[in-house]
Amino acid sequence: MNQLQNITISAPSFSGLNTQDSPLGLDSTWASVADHCVIDQYGRIGSRKGISQLTASSAPLGSSNGIVSMFEFVDGSGNETIFSTGNNKIFSGTTTLTDETPGSYTVTGNDWKMVSLAGKCYFFQRDHEPLVYSTASGAVEAMTDVHGYSGTVQEGNEVLAAYGRLWVADITDDKQVVYWSDFLNGLVWHSGSSGSIDLAKHWPRGYDEIVALAAHNGYLIIFGKESILMYSGAESPSTMQLVDTTDSVGCIARDTVHAVGPDLLFLSSAGLRSLGRTIQEDSLPMADVSKNVRNELLSAIAAQSDNIIKAVYSPENAFYLLSLTDSSVVYCFDVRGLLENQSYRVTKWPSTELESFLRDRDGTLYLGVENGIAKYNGYDDEGASYTMRYFSHPLTFDAPANLKFLKKIRATIIGGNLATGNFRWGYDYKENYDSRPFVLGTSGIAEYNIGEYGISEYSVGVLTSRADVNVGGSGSVVTVGVEAVIEGSSLSLQELNIQSTIGRLI
């Protein structure tokens, strides 16, 4: 009789999802499926938090897609107003959406970019006259109606508040010029220290179109579709100097540019990129931090019809979220550190349409959804459960030419109070998996050597469970998975043990 062997997968999916490389070349730290998951602080794969609805009534949104943009405005006294856009309107509030759109103003789109400068909130969108809000006025107004406005403001799709002024770019029929306002005054254009720069002679390939702007490490970063320019001395823009360029990659989505610690992430046509600056070499090295899911991510990008792609960085959760609504998917990049291949660990939230994001100053993560504004909180989606799924890549038990006869799968699970789920397993790359259910216990139980439905509970306070199922079948390679219904309680996979006998050579 062949000896029973055991393969242990400690911290399943420690390296995250990998759909890019050959599955037989991957070890057990990678996952083939990691749905509705995050990588927790201990490197375990666990359930994401829920989508907790805040907006009481979606009536102001009509039949639109929901909240497309959000911004937190804080005035000089520290008062907070959250603005959002949808249904060709501008709203304030979260639980109640109050229409703040100027009465005589016509809005034909919702992809506003909002920034704050010197006690005022500014709203920019392509082919729309910019809008302005201040606590003193108590109303959102067209910029030309605000006292003190002078010059001609550009109707840009991109605006940046940095180095004491507004910077505006990506204007219809004018995609190579950056304009800036007077110092500490976003109402004054074409006078004072306002000005502009034409990049036509600066693009490394001779031509490009501005997509996004960023202030990073004292530099003004200008993202084209196919190249990036870096300027020093932006505090005095009339004398700022071009110090670095790249013609290998650009940015394709304005709202994907986010500072992540000392780095800057942005979405390029080839995937999610990290803009790391090596000061000693005065260069702009690039890292493809999404290489483990590159092909499927590029397919989702290609399917995005309106190119409105949203992202957010949450230091509290140590992740960067990238939402592609046409594919109903959110990619979750764990940014605690890079893997050996210089990529981030990634999981995926399928069938999740998050239209926009906002992290406010206290770390709350707001989500723009079809029915209004929600919060990343709790462990249910607007009162409904969702299913966390983990599947390994095909496993050979270091004997790829031998048959395997699975006998038992055991999981050590943290949390998951009263959670239900299924163990899944299959052979030889087939996806018609067999399944056995499990039910977890409740927290606060300390039961040793007591088995119920294949579960042993052995902790007080934080529930730690061992779920066992007997399995069968045979094949040369084995795929195992765990599906858990998340309904009010978090759950993480600590360890998987797979017991099998090794049979004859095939």
C-alpha cells in the first residue's frame, strides 16, 4: 500500500493571484483564483470588507450609472463637505444627496475632477466652464460669475492644485499645453504670475497628448499617453526646467495616478506602472507592478468603452484599488512590498461595479455605487452576502508523472463566525470540480478534541477552526479550492493540508 503523503500550503495565496505564467511553473504560494479577497497584515488571504450603503435615497441619481466622481473639500476652519457627481448633477452630502448644480448651468457629463486651493473648491471637466465653491458663498457657481475672476480659464479635463496654484491641461483641440493660475488664486488667469507652457518641443517622440498631472517629490510630472515629462522648479513655473523624460510608457487614465508612499502609481497601456525615481542616476525607472495578471488586465482595459477608469490608494488598508466598470471588476493591489519579480500581490473583486472612490482625511474609504455613496466597512454588501474564493494552481506533489489519490483536505481558518462554504477539488486541469460543504463555529468557544461537521474549534475570542473533509478521485495534477460565504464576519485562510497517496507512473 502506498504511503499517505501530505502537502502543506502555509498562508495560501501568499504571493497573490497569477493568471499570467504557466501554471506548472508556479509553486503553491500562488493562486489561480482569488476572488473578493485581500492579503491581510499577516500575509494570509482573507475576505475583503463589505460595501455599506450610506445614501438613503437614490432618487437624485435617476437612471444614471451612479456616483462617478467624489471629493472631500475642507475649508479654512476645518469644515468638511463631500461633493459627488452623477446624473449630470453636482451633489453634497453622503446619506442625503443635495443638488448643488448652478441653476442656469448645463451639465452634460459626470467625470469631474475636483481640487482645493486657498479655501475654494474647483470643478473641472472637458468642455465645461469650471465651477467654484467656497464656504463664504455657500453655493457652487460658474467661475465667470465669481467675484475676482479675470482672464480666460481653460475648460480642461485635468486640473492639479500644487505649488500654490492651479494647473490645467487636456483641453479639447489643445492637448499639448499646460496652463497655470496666479499664485494662491485659481480665479486669475493671464495676469499676475499665471502662464502656460507648450510641450510640443518637449515630447521625446515629437508628439503626445496630456492625460494627467501630478506633483511628486518636488517635481511637476506631466503624463502623456506615450511619454512622461518631469519638471523641477514648479514653485516658479516661468523658470521651471525639464529634468527627465521617458518615451517608453505613458498614462491612459487620469484618475489612476496616485502617490503611494515615496512612489507614484499610474495605469499605462501595458498595465499598472510604478514611477520610481533614482536620484543618483537622475532617471525614471519603470516597474510593471501588475505583471502577474497582465493579459487579463489589458483585456479589461480594452473593454472599457468610455476610458473612465478610477483608482484609489488606502494606506489604512495597504491597497491600491483599480476599478474597470465595463468588466465589473476591481483589482486589489497589496502595496506593503514588492515580490521578487518586482510586482505587487494582487487579488480580484469580480461582479463589483465601483464607479468612483474617495479616501477622506480620517482614512474612511467611500465608494461611488449605482445607488449613491457607500463605505468600505463591515462584511456584507448592502445587507447581502458575497463569496470569497481561493483556488490553487495545479499541484504535482513533486511527482508530476504519478497518479494522485486525494484522501482528505484540511483547512485552518481564522474568523468566519458561523460561516458556511465548500471545499472544491479537481484533477488534470478540468474545472468540473467536486465539492463538500463545511460549517464553522462561533467565536468565544474553546472546544478541544470535539468534532462537529468536520470542524474543531480551539480558541477563545478570535475563532480559529480546522475544517476537514474526506475526498476522492485521482489524476496526475490536483487543484484545490475553498469557497466561503461572507455574511457579517471576516475570514482568513491560515493553512491548507492536502493528504494523498501517490500511485503508479502514468
